Amino acid sequence: MGLIDWFNALSRGDEKSAQAALAKPQSGIIKEEAVIDGLDFFAAIEAHRKWKERLTAYVQGTSSEKLDYTAICRDDQCALGKWIYTSGATPMADLSVFHQLKAKHAQFHITASRVVELVQHNDKDSAQKLLAGDEYAKTSIEVQRLISKLYGEMKGQ
């Protein structure tokens, strides 16, 4: 198993198989395989996965990060967002999964920024509920699934 298996499992929403694909010896994973048209799809997924940890630490008050919800809500500032709005926009314009990803990615950033905003307005209970609830989890998982699906379509799988 390797990188392709990981993307395929994620695109199906099969987290268990995705984890198994990466748990195998790393010889099957070649970093360059994850980069298409200037976007590192693997890194984009990992960056969006790490938001849960970052936000949890922020809500719990254990983070040293200074987060700005007005910046986080912008879906064009992370590597994936920059790619979506620049080099990815033209070649992917005909793919419905690209447009689904663009919309879901924007929703993800709005939800993440809302968590930070609630903390900064001293409403940690609501921030924790939002972070632990279905809206954040489903949006995060769907972004990862759509990134994987787009990768597969771009690779012709």
C-alpha cells in the first residue's frame, strides 16, 4: 500500500484503510507523487487534519498560537485555497469535484474561524460544542475526501 491507496481510501471515506495505507513501510510513498499542478495534495490534507488539534488546544487554552478568526475565515490564504483561486482554477474548471471542494473548503474555514471567534468572545463552551459537533467534523472529513477525490480524478483513477 502507498500514497495512491491512501488517497483512494480517503476519497471513499474509509479512514481505517487510509490509516493502514500509511502504516505500512513508507517505501510506497513518494512525495513527488502527491504534487500535481503545483499543489501537494498530501500536505493539503494533513494541514486540514491538523486544524482539529490546533483548535482543540486553542479552546482548552493550551495553545501558544495567536489565532485571528478574521484571517482563518478566508479560504484563499492556506496552500489549498491559494491553489484553488489561482493555478487550480482554470484547469479544474470542468470538474464538478473541484467546485464541490471549493465550496466545502470555504465552509470549513468559516466553521474553524467561528470556533476561534467564540473563544475570543469568552464563550469557550460554545466553541467546544462547535468543535466537537457534527458540523465541524463532517466539513473537515468532507474537505479531505474531496481533496482525495480530486487527486484521483487528476491522476485518471
